[in-house]
Amino acid sequence: MVYEVVCTKSYLDIGLLVEKNPKRVLGRASTFGSKTEYGVGEYGGVELVKWVNTGVYLTIDKWIRISYNKSTDEILDMLGIKKGFKMKMQEINNCPFCGGEAKWNEKKMAPYCTECFATIPAAKGFCSPKDVIKSGYKAYMIGLWNRRKEFK
Ligand SMILES: [Zn+2]
């Protein structure tokens, strides 16, 4: 069984996402500190923190070995995770109208609000998905969405 390595938005903390609902994130292994049934401590208040997915999956054993008495930066280096890369690609601000969580809509190629369904018109139709990736269209659209507050 493997679990995804996750980081806090600022990449100051790193953990292993072992349960999604309710969320449980194991911390770095250390000589001291309390332990869960997984043999390593876990973060408290994880629902209040925005976690960034890294796309790196590990078993609990490997997580404990890799993270043992290591700093977040050392672990990031060992796993080859680039700071901020995923964040820049995926970070979409909350809805400027209702504050709801915004997500990327693959079909419409635009960010939208999961609460009030606000969105921004996409330039779909004149470019294929391949072009979209090449030209950074997604980043462009997310940029537009994220800047919306300023134009209100
Ligand atoms: Zn909204």
C-alpha cells in the first residue's frame, strides 16, 4: 500500500497522506515524539492547512526510513520534488464572489467555483488540448481567475 507525499503550501512541512476522509497526514519520523498506529506521529489540525500534492507515492516503511530525523528540505531533495512546481500549476484562488473552492474544469478549460459555479469564458475552440499545454493556456486562465479580485 502506497500513500501520497503532501506538502504544506509554503513547503515548510511535509507529510504522508494516509487517510482522506477525515484527513490524516503522518509527519516526519523522529527519535522523539508521539507515535500513531502507523509507527510515526501525525499532524494535528490538518483540515485547516492547505496541502499540496506532490505526485510521489511511498509505503509507510519507506516514508519512515526517508524522513527519519530529516528536515523537509532534505526530504524534498531525496524525493526529487521541486518546490513550488505543483503549486504554480494547480493553485487556483477561492471564488472572488462567494469565497467557495475553485477548481479546474478540464472540459471547459477554465477555472470554476464549486459553490456558485462562477467561471470565466474560455478561449476554447481555437486551440487543441495539446496547444493548450504548450502555450501555458491553463496557467493563463488560472492567472485570469486569480486576478479577478483586483477588477471587482
Ligand atoms: Zn463562488
